[in-house]
Amino acid sequence: MPVSEFTLIYRFFSALGRGEAVDLSVGDDCAILRLDAGERLATSVDTMVEGVHFPADTFPEDIGYRAVSAAASDLAAMGARPLGMTLALTLPAADELWLHAFSQGIAAAVAEYQLPLVGGDTTRGPLTITVQVLGALPMDRALLRGGAQAGDGVYVSGSLGDAAAALAVLDGEWLPPPDQVEYLLDRFNRPHARIALGRELLGLASAAIDISDGLLADAGHIAAASGARLRIEPALLPLSPALRGHTSPEQARQWALTGGDDYELCFCLPPGVEPPAGCTLVGRVEPGSGVDCGLDMPAAAGYQHF
Amino acid sequence: MPVSEFTLIYRFFSALGRGEAVDLSVGDDCAILRLDAGERLATSVDTMVEGVHFPADTFPEDIGYRAVSAAASDLAAMGARPLGMTLALTLPAADELWLHAFSQGIAAAVAEYQLPLVGGDTTRGPLTITVQVLGALPMDRALLRGGAQAGDGVYVSGSLGDAAAALAVLDGEWLPPPDQVEYLLDRFNRPHARIALGRELLGLASAAIDISDGLLADAGHIAAASGARLRIEPALLPLSPALRGHTSPEQARQWALTGGDDYELCFCLPPGVEPPAGCTLVGRVEPGSGVDCGLDMPAAAGYQHF
């Protein structure tokens, strides 16, 4: 049975709006948030469309969790402290079971990132989820794309290519052993924004970006913003056990270089700075421009929305 | 010819991101904004879907302008100072002519509200526009829905019902004289968020809301949040010349009471406080609950998205 917009918002999401920085949450014309003295606001917006950014049969819990993670990943890439988020949800119908499951995924992400849901809008239409994240940064620091210097090391967190491999599984193009399937689908559906790592890198890294469009494409943004070349060594790319031994090295490398949706961080550290645990050196910053991985692969082979 | 996401954003929107409070605009993982000392952040999000919130043949300029106005109207209703906004744009195709026209409408709203466009996301899918607005409020003040007291006057800005009447014109249900048609379509397509009025009311009004779902519905939110009854006198409703004389008084009254999309403000002032210019007394706050307009009309007859 259709329920009104206001009932929707209150029933499923109103418990998710409490947070340290929240003066006023869902229920008035705006939410009100407080920054600490000496802080600035960091904000980003991320949209996911059914059939474009996730398959139509994705579980609603995963759709909700993943949409928040993708947006929160931009806070991680700036080194920002999460303050809160808003959710613009366009739905073909007010299906209460779907909404309940979706809100469970949102709730899991709210808890993981300490990112209360302070406002939203629900509209009728094709399934589209837009998450706007709000975070805090010190007045004098941020992880930008533009600070990489020749001689810096290029690092990535976690392992790369898992989400692209998961899409190959979902598309029926590849069938690894069942436990690897489970791992890969979890990597696609439940990516973790590297919030803690981003905050740790603030003041250490010379440049950073999150890997949403593929390493080559995203490293290309650092190169362009920094006026430098990023040389990536394919042999150094961190691969999960799922990608080692169950497919060709060439296929694994391609996923790791060009596959999007991993939401790991790519960052540069000046010589002598130790990388945080769980991060891997994958290349060097050099004078020049663009990204060079020594392979005949277009530097911007990552996901293009148009 | 399709253009990449990044080209899209930069070509059409990158000139709109400059503003006093903007430390970093479009082009990194997040935008960075500064609040003044002693200020808090106000934020709201608003989505418009083609065929639901505007007819499919609406000019792209108007779609852009109206989407920003609808979102900015929530800043007005809080009394907030505009800081910036982000835009999540879902498009069926990267039509450059459409984008050019759409960006002209966005640019007009950016200039009118001093609301720079600091971030965005473009995705492929059915036309959906989500605008997230960011504003600043003093640490100790905001125009909330919950402060109306028995004895306060209830006021509205401008005239009511024009946008609903425009929809009747667009649906071919009503044909007023041509100059009135022009006026009404402009009211629907180019609504003005009452930013200056909202800031003027900060510290004067006991409660406020913007009229997006219809006066009865929105006054109902003030009543519910304030624990009071709002008595509306239909005879006092401000009607434009288009609605006086060209349709029945009953029809005009119905549009003014239940029609959404006017984006005027409804607010309450304590006895003895003079209303700002251009505002009209339409009723009183009484002990009780709900909204009473003395007519057999459901209090929540406003627009329901589901």
C-alpha cells in the first residue's frame, strides 16, 4: 500500500539521524550541523542508477550500503572527518519491504562511518540513489589531487580489481571457486570507504584520490592536477587471492589497472615516509605528464559514464 | 556526440563555482567551503524527476533554474545565508545543446541566490536533477517549524496558487488570457526562493516553512511541530490578478490552499511584530492541533509524492 513521503522518511530513516555534530536532523526544512572551531566543510555527491551502477537484482541492503560507501569514499580521499549525509531517493513505488531492507544497508553504513543521515528527499521515478556527504577538515590541511612531486612513491590500499572481477562473475563471464565468488561479490556490494586511512594520510600524503573509475583513470587525475607523470608497475599491483591463480595474470592485471568500484585509495608519499599498514607501493612519480604502466593500455580506460 | 563525464562537468559548469565561501570547487574528490566564526551549517536536498515534477517538454533552462530555486527555498525557510550547492544530474544522453541550455538556467539561479555550484555528479539514466544546498546560520538562531504560539499571526509571502494554476494551463484544463498564461507559466518555471525574506525573518518569526506542497499541507507541518492549531482564513489569501476574475473564486481558493510549487514562505509572527513588505496576514495560531480553514477540505490535500 502506498505510504506518504513523510511517513516513508520517518518510518525507515528517522532513527539514523543522531550524531555528535547534528543540531537538527530530518524533519525541518534543513538539517543543521556544527563544525568544530578551526574546521572547514568538505562535501561531495554521488549518484547510483539501477542498471548502470548496479545490476537490477542487487539486494536492497547492498544498494543502500554501497551508495553510502561510494560517497563516503570521497571524504576518505580528502582526509575528512565524517559529519553527516543526506539521501535523495527516487523510487518506482513505495515498496515497504524494499525500503526496510534498503534502510538496513544504510543503517550499517551510518554505523560504520559514523555518518548520520540528517536529511533527504523521496521522489517517484526510476530507481536512483544520490548520497551527499558532509565532512570536516582542518582549516589548513586537505588531501588534494594536486600535490604529487617527482620522486614520491605511489601507493594503493587493499587489493585492486576485485569489483571488476565481481562484475565479470555477475555477467556470467567468469566462474571462480564458490568461496572466491562470495568474497568478490562482497567486495562489489559492500565496499569499505577508507575513512580512517584518509585521516591518517592527512599531512603525510602529497596527493590522494579514491579509486572509483579504475587505477589508471584515477591516477591520471593525480598526474593532471599535479603536473607530473605517475609510473605504475603492473607487477607490484596488490591482487586478492581470488585474482591470483583463478584467472590469467593478464586478465587480473587488466581488472586491477582499469576496473572501477574498488573504493581503495591511491596516494603519493614523499621519499622516506612509511606507508600505513595494508598499503602497497605500486609506482613512482616522475617529471612529465599522464600515467605510464609500460603496457599498451589507454591511460583513461576506466569507467566512463557516457 | 557523447562526451566524457569530466568534460561535461568542466565545460558547462566549471565557471559557476566561484564564491566568497569557496576554498575549493569542482575538480577534486570534495569541495571545501568555509563558514564564518560562530556559524553553523544548514543543508537540504531536493530532487526533481521529469514527468513527475515537471512536464517532459519543459525548457532545459527552466528545469535548471527551478531545481535550484526549489532547493534554495529550503535555505530561505531556515533563514540561512547561501554558501554553495552541488548538483547530481542523471541524463538519458549527453546532449550538448540540452546541457548548454540547462546550464544557463543553473547559472541564472547561481547569480540570483549567490549560490556557487561547487560539486556534482553526472550519471546516465532517466532525467533526474538533485540539488543539495549548503547555507550558514548563526550558532543561536534558525527559522524552525516548531515555535508557533497561540496568538501569533500566520503570514505568507507573495501570492498563492499560481503554480497550481499554471499546471492546469499546461494540462489544457484552463485557458486564461494570454498575458496571464505568460505570468502563470513564469511562476511555475521560474519560482523565486525567498532568501532575503528568510534572513529578514530570522529572529522575528516564531516559525516558518516554504510552501512546496500546498499551504494547508505545509501549515500542517508548522501546526504539528508547534503543537498548535493554525486557523487559515480563505478570504485573506493573496491571489494574483491571474487568479482573480479569470476563474471561479472556489477554484482560485482551492489552488491557493492546496496547490504546491509556489515556493513562497508561510511564517508566524508574535502579536505586534510588523510583517515585511509583500507579506499578507492569512490567519492566526490557536490552541489545538491541525489546520482549520473553515472549509470541507482535507488538511493534507497538498501534493503527495506517493
